[in-house]
Amino acid sequence: MAAAIRERGRVVRLRPTGRGHTTGDQVVEVSDAGVLFTGDLAETGQCPIFPWFPPYDTDVSGVRWLAVLDRLADAGPRVVVPGHGDLGGPQVLADVRDYLRDETWRRRDSAMGEDEIVTEVRALLIERHPEWVGQDWINRGDGCPCTEHAA
């Protein structure tokens, strides 16, 4: 259930998004200002953080994370404040979606094995974004959708 706080004429809405990065993700919206605070659903300057630690912690869902990002982008925020990194516009959401969908999912849906997917995507992301921190998260970021696909 979404909660709204009204302060001096401005409404700040706390909205659960459903399972994605974690079981209990939520965002903060300041709709009249076009601002969206995503928490770890989106980051800039680093690889998306997949808290994927099987068999003990498997709350993350890459498939649902994509659906959440689609819904957030459809709302049309002008400013996106990510969980880590610099604020930006709607491109922040698109960049995370593109990484998940275009690089990881495309390979996942092919006949490639998980080790091959991780190796290719890791090399591609490091080549494209050598300045990104959190490169250790790439393996988990690819391992999660591979496991979801197999289920």
C-alpha cells in the first residue's frame, strides 16, 4: 500500500514496487516535481547490485526487476535519484533495463551456458564502462536470470 505525506503543499509518496531488487522494494516519488528516488533498483556509475546469494538469499528477481523498471519509466519522471551514483533523467532507468534485457536476457534465452554468459557480459561491461565500480556484482547479475530461466 502506498503512503503519502503532504508537507507545505507538496506530496511525497512512498510506493512499494513489488519484488525486484529485493522482496520489499519501494520508491519515493515527488510527482509534482517529477522526481523519483529508486533506491537500489537503479544505479549510475556501477553495475546493478544483485543481492543473489543462493541457497540462503534469493529474494531478487531479475524478471520482476525489469517489470518494475518498465512501470517506473512509464510514469515519466524527469529526475531519477538512484540508490548509488549521480542523479540523472529517465535514462538512468533505461540504462539498467538495457543492461538486464539486452545483454543478459538475450544471452540467457539463447543456448549459451551460465559460465559463458557471465564471461561475455562481464567482458562487455568492463570494455564499455571501465570506470564503473562494483564489477564483482556482474557475476551475480548474470547468474540470477540464468537460474530464473532454468526454473
